Amino acid sequence: MKTPRRLTASVTILTVLAALVCMPFALQAQNSNLEAFLDKKKAAATDAGVKTEVSVSLLPQDAKAGETVTLSIAVILPEGAYTYSTNPTFDGATKIKIVDAKGLTAIDQHFNADHPPKSVYEVLLKKEVEKYSKHVIWSRRFKVNQDVTSPSQVIINGQLDYQVCNADRCVALQHPFSAMLTGKQETAPLSFTVIPERRSKADPVELSFALTPASSNPGKLVQLSITMKLEKGFHTFALDQDKTQAGLPTHIELFKLEGLKPVSKQFSVSPEPKQESHSEYNQRTHYDEVVWTRLFERIPDAKAIGVEGKLKYQICNEGSCRPPLPVEFQLGSLNNAQPVAMSSLEELNAPESDDEFKSVAEASDQSLASYLLFAFLGGLILNVMPCVLPVVAIKVMSFVQQAGESRARIFALNIFYSLGVLVVFLGLASLAVFANLGWGGLFQSTKFNIIMACIVYAMGLSMLGVFEIPVPGMVGSAASGQQKEGLTGAFLTGILATLLATPCSGPFLGPVLAWSVKQTPGITYLIWLVMGLGMASPYILFSVFPKAINYLPKPGMWMVRFKEFSGIVLMGAVIFIISFLDESLTIPVLIMLLGITTGLWMIGSLYTHNSSIQKKMTVRVFALLFTGGICLFGYSMSQKSANELPWVQFNGAELEKLKTENKTILIDFSAKWCLTCKLVEKQALNTPETLEMIKKHNIVPIYADYTDYSPTIKALLDKYESVSIPLTVILPANRPDDPIIIRDVYTQSTLLNALKEAVDTASVEKSAKREMVSTTAH
């Protein structure tokens, strides 16, 4: 039976309204959660310069008259930050000035970078600028003058002027430098053991660093080993620990190598980290002893070998966590060490396919035809990527349905699907050219992720039989034989398949697209268009050779089961999309999806095609109300807890001001990587009883966020003789220099008793002062 046009239109309108009802709540929830996030990013930007590391070297150190030396300046940038190239066409470019060079004559006219910058179009500047992220090493060669008789006669002074920027702001920095020749072949031991200290107190760990011949090939291979032994009850975190899960990953950086080049892509670990769950947090941890190793190859004819780097670790026990502690190490000869910038975090996150296709897609002599070939192959492979498979399932069913169609209709349907694919690829090319939004960039938008989750979820419900999307062929309801695929459905399915493909990056895509965005707009559009043709090519093939459809299975009950299975796969795609969202939005969005489920179930189940218009409209109105109500509840879930204390962000000047005003102050030292801190906040601080006492006695709660290192907060922790958090300090009014200190994990009753003691003490002192004034007056 055909669906009446009026019914089809009304169902379409109600489906759209259901999504529209949810979206304002979703976007408001996003804004409320992003506000604090952006504030934190702005604060972090001010410290960007502090986190930047600059290393300057003049090598080789034993160079003699007439020989060549290289001045290298390595800049290691904080995560998410970037700096500019030395291209003078931009006013904010990096500048390296040589103020004085004694005993040296320049060979190179300019400083050269170890890798090319990324060209990005800046909308505000209305021009392209060149940026470096993660790290960059600039170098320039000099010749030692013939009249130099002693290494001490060679010295070079200069200054590096550069900017460190993130999404919010830029910080202008200067780094004066001086380098000289020593004439010595200085060496460090090939192994050593150290027990790190904090404020002259030993940490409960022992660290051993060693550079030894590898057992697999002692003549050629060298192994760097870092061993950590922890006291009983303490643990550290894995290299791949998710820092949003209340624990910071161990981080290993290498700054210099001499006579070595890396063989393994990243550090290996033994034993493997344990997977642990604490409340809502999942952590990867090491206990007792852990060894990180990495293999290097000796460079032929190298006189010596050596490495310089830094290990940064965090340790916790059941009661507290200590802030991250960096430990630098030097092994072997470093006299002629070359600057490198190797980070365990970057290597863990690097795509596995980058090295595989680097020689193909990044070679300087590569022709345009080669890039077009790899773009086509990359687009073709997208059809079998996990992101796209659910929608390809829809097309498989439509192919089966087309078996009895005329050649002209089969051609039109597949061409419209292909047009949907190409429209998205051309749109993405426009975003890459004009907005610097690369492949997968859409999924960096929270709004886009929420919209896609809603759309894909609704499609999954339709394929599971909860309701029918009224666009012919959009979901493949032809499995039941009731609808024929329409041109509109084919076009929209092509669009949806391509949008779902954007978070996937198969072979060839990464390097080819990276190359394309550096070319002229015409070349960029051509590359993306050919990639779209690659993805659409199977469907274009079916349109040209429609008899190929006859080789597919005949329609039957398998189509119904296949449609239902595809609905399950689409639900998996929804989970995949939700994983992109900020953690605080996960539950609100799931509740909103529950609202969509309720509304669409009512539409699909509570009336039939033969029901009266009055009944249909009644069900639709109630479906819309239920959907809106549940979405509203989801939005309320994204808001702060009603019992959360009215926290004031820590500020040294504000703290001193509150002391002079005789306020009772509660300071909570906490961090996002501290699991025990979160437990204390949930069980003792942000509770109705604590909130009531805070309001009743006008106590000022201050939140000292130690997630990122703060020298001011560190000084305060030292003052209270604490090397770990959580730490809660209560400063009673009129006697702030006699604090009440609560360390590690504690209960709500402990906190309330401490607050009562602080308030009672302040009241007694006030009464004593009033009595003294009264006695004096008499």
C-alpha cells in the first residue's frame, strides 16, 4: 500500500521537529561546558612561553681551523601550540639574529629548518603564513677561521625572537644565546641510577638509565633502557594513559643523539601496563618495576655514541597523587651530539600509515598524475572503511531492488548517489581552501557531531523497524517491498556516506591530502574531485553496466535480516561519533537520543495508515512533547550540580585580600589528573551539608587547580609542607597563619568538623575582642 502524500509530509515534518527540539538543548549544553574549557585554554596560553624548550649547540666541539661547524637552535613547543617560520614576508615571523661571531665566517646565508613549515591561510591577516607545530630545528653552517689557534677564540652570540601561539592568543618571546667551542670530547657514563627528590625528600622510586649493546645485534644495535622501581603501594602511569582519566601519562623526550639513529618507531615496555577501573575512570598503570626500551643503530664511522633526554612521571598511591616530576638524563658522548626532537607522546599518536606512503606522496619529484592516482585509490578504499560500511549496506539492498528496473532508471539512481558523494567532496575542498579545515575536520565540531549522531541514530531506528523515513529509498525499506528507491533518497544517501567517511583515513589519503592543501586552489579541487570519483566509481560502474546487478542475490527474507543487522551497525556508528564529544556531554546526548527514540517510536507504533487524522495528530503532538521534555532533562543533566560549592579560582592577590577581610577560607588543592581529588570533591566537598555550612558561615571556598604546573600554587604547597594532593587547607578568620590542614582522602564528617572548629575559633576570638573593648570602655 502506498503512503499518502499528506501522511508522508507530516511524518517528515515531525522527524525534523524532533531533531530541532533536541538541538537547542544540545548546543546550550555544549556552550555551558565549553565556557570553562575556553577559560582554561586562555589561562594556559599565558604560560605557553614557560613550557617552550630552546636548545642551542655548536658542533663539533673539537673543530679546528678551516673545519666546518653547525649552529643548531631547537625549539620544542607545548602541545597544541605553534610558532612561525623565518619567512620575512610576515611581520610576526621568527627572527634569528647573530650579534657577534668571533673566529667564524658564515657559509650559509640564512638559517635552514629541518623540515618545511605548513602554509595556512589566516583569515584575520588575509594572507598565507607558515607555521611549525611540535618542534623545529634551525641550523646554519660556519667555517672556523684560519687564524684560530685555540677553541676559546671561537664564540657566537645571538638572539632568537619568536612567538608561541595557540587557539586563543600569542606570546612574544626572546631567547638570547651564546655558544662556543671547548675542544674537549666530553662524555657521560653509559649507565647510572638515581633516586629523585622533592624538596630534599626522596621520592619512593629508583630510576636507572643505561645505553648498552643490544643482545640481538651487539655490533650494530644499541638499546636505551629506562628502569623504574616503585615502593610497595605506589604506581605510575603508562605512556598511553589517557590524561582525561585522572592520571598523567609517563612522557619520554629525547633532545640529542650522537652516533645513533632510531630503529624502533617508539618505546617498548615490559611488563605491559595493568588496566584498572576506579569509579568512572579507567587507568593504565605500572606497579613494582617497569622498563622502557628503544633500539638505535650505530652510525658507521661514528667515534662515539650518546643520548640526552628527559623522563617525566607521576606517581600515586591509594591516598594521594604527587605532581609530575621531570628527570633529565645524559648517557655517553654528547660532544658532537645532533639536536633531535623525539617525544613518546607524538610517536604513540602518529598514524601507522605515514611512513608507509611517505616516499610515494611526499617525494619532491612526484608528478601530478601520481597524486591523482593515489587520490582515486584512496577514495575507492573508503568504501570498505568501518565508518562507511553501514551506509554501503543500504546501497547493497538498493542494488538488489534495482535488478528489475529499466537501464535508464538504474543509471539515474547511481548517478544521483555519485553526485551526492561528489557534492560533499567539493564542499570539503572548499573548506580546505578557504577555511583550512582538513579531512575529518568536520568531526572536530561538537555541533556537527551531535547533529550526525541524531541523524544516524534515526536511520538506525528506521532500519530496525521502529519507524519509516518517508524519503523513498533513503534507508532501504524496499527490503519489505513497499517502497522503490527514489532519486532524492539516492542523492542523500551519497551525502551521508561521504560525511561518515570523513573520520576515516585509509591508505594514501593522509600524505596526498596534506600535499593538496599546499597547492593552488585549482589543484586542490582537482585532487578532492578525483578522490570523490574514486569513492563513487563502483556505483558509476553499476550504472554503465546495469547487468552486473543480476549477479547479486535475489530479493528475499535475507534483505529484512540484512537491514536489521545494518541498523545494529548504525548504532555502533552512533557510539563512534559520541566518542568524539567532550566527556561531560556524553550522558546529556544519550538522554536526548532517548527522547528521539520515544518520539519516533510513538510515530511508528501508535497509529496506522488507516487511523483518523485526529488520532495521528494527537500522537504526533504527544510525541513532540515527550521528545522535548526528555531533551530538556538531558540539557539539565549537563549543568553543574546544585550542590557544587561557589568556588573562587585561586589567585594570590585575592587570597591576601580575603585574609585582611577576616574571612574564613577553604582552599582545595586539586587537579584533573588526581583521581583521589575527584573522590574527595564528590564525597566531601560538593555535598548539600558542606554547601549549607559554607553559606551559613560565609566561608569562601577557593579552588587551586594544579592540573598544569603553577609556581604560585607550588610555593603554597611547600608552605604547608605537602608534596602531594588532595590537600584541603582551612584558614580561620582572624588567625589565617594557624591553618587547619586535611591531607589525602577524607570523609565529609572530617571536613564538617574542621569547618566547625574554624568557625567556632573565629567566633571565640571575636567575642574576646568585644569583651576587651567593653572592659576598656568602663
